[in-house]
Amino acid sequence: MNFNFGNLAKAEFTSSSTPRLRPYGIYKVNLTKIEQTELNGKDGTKYPVVTLEFTGCGDDKGIFSTNLFIPTSEDDIKRRVYQNKEGHDYERPSSMEEFQYKLMQLVQVLNPEGAQKIKDLCAKGKVNDMNTFIGLIIKAVSNKKEEVANLKLVGKNSNGTIYANLPNICGINKEGELFATNFISKNDIFFSDYELKQQRQYQNAKPTNMDNINPDKADSSDNLLDDIEL
């Protein structure tokens, strides 16, 4: 029998794909991608998102990509009310607040001067629609891909598989005031007690069945984007 080995001449025998950053880790990263786009739902619905991609630096080899869903409805601006174990109601931040604070924190860390300019524009009432806000965010950080920052990733359970995810950063204190914790920082960044507990559970869990893992997961304000330097 004649065997054909000619197909080996140009073959690669190791994977050249970039690994994914794992859940419950803190990594040194660059922001390598930010864009406003749409995801296609199974029912044909299109969901507007801001896509972020971070690439690990040095020993932190890997990438992390996520989609931040853009608030589009009245429900997205409403704070949610829950009940604790003692039967007391408490508020959680709205989807809009979480979305705004995540993107503004990203700019604050990678381009502090740009963040201040965006805040000044908001104070003057010049940012009054979502496309303008997102456009300013993208403009402020799209040229900051060499900036290195610490990124905190937690985990999200999807059908029994834990995959890396950004933590929620917004909370509301007893006085009803909104505050934020860090998911990205130039300084040291830490897990909360709750996140440390979740990290231990993840690390002590049974090995994941790898067969179940899918790692891949215009308006009138345009002039403002052209004129402002971030």
C-alpha cells in the first residue's frame, strides 16, 4: 500500500490560535478593539451592542471579548427593586447606569483628559443621544491601544459552563447614591469578598466538559464628533 505524505509539506502541527483569558483573574491588558455594531438574535431581532476586546500583555497571554448591550427601552433606564432576606426592599442600578459607568470608567483609565472633556460636554447639554455618547467614547480610546491596564474578569454561568465576564460595577448605597467599583484600573485591582468566594468555587469545581465550550462566543450629532478632540 502506498501512503501519501505529501500533504504534510505545508501543514502546521500546533495551534496558532490565541487562548482566551480565564474567569476570575486579573490581567494586564491592552484594549485592542472597540466598535458599535449589532448582534443577530435567533428570531431575526437585531441587538445593538458595543464590542470590546482586550489582549493580555507579557505573561498574561490571551484575549477577552465582550458585548455591552446598548440600552434601547424605557425599562433600561429604570432602577430595579429587589427584596433581601430580611424582607427589606433595595434598589439595583439601571442597565443604563451600568452601561454608562463601564464605558466612562474605560475612558477615565485609558484617557483621563478625554473623560473630562466628555463630562464637560455632558454638563453643557451637548450629549443628548446614545450615538453621540458612544461615538465620543470610541473616539476617546480608539488611539489608546498601547495603554496597559489591569482588567478584572469574573465568571458567568451559561448552561453549566463558566466563561469569563466583566463584573457589574455599579451599586446604590443606603443614601440612594450611585457608586462604582473598578473593573479596569492603572493601579492594583482586587476581588470583593463575594467574588473571592465565587473564585474558590470555580477553582474547586469538577473539570469542565470541553465539548460543551464554545469560546467564540447617523444623526445630527455627527458634527460634535468631528469637532471635539479627545
